[in-house]
Amino acid sequence: MTKNITLSADEKLIERARQRAALENRSLNDAFREWMEQWTCNIEPGARYEDLMSRLDKIDSGRKFSRDEMNER
């Protein structure tokens, strides 16, 4: 069952949130639901790490780095 709620926020903040959602090709509602789910769940640190790694997996540097490059400081 889905229930509607009403929230209040600064107009500029809402507009920026709508723009970001549009850039991510999703609705502000979807973004809010995702945030609410993450905020209310007691996710173990390991699960959060796995979630982050799966999201970062989509990032492509365009090339492979050498061992020396990866260990540079």
C-alpha cells in the first residue's frame, strides 16, 4: 500500500532536487523513496560497502592503471 505525505522545503531546494532527479532520469518521488528506504533500514556496514562498490562499478576510467600508478601518493 502506498500512502501520500506532504513535505515542506525551500522552493530553491525543491527546484535543485527536481533538476538532479531529471539528470538521473527519475522522478523526485523515486529519489525520495530511495532515500527514505536507506534512511530507515539498519544496513550493516558490509552491506553498505557492497552497495557502494556495485554503484561505483559503473565508473570507467577509460583505461587500466599500472600497479605503480595505483600506488602513487
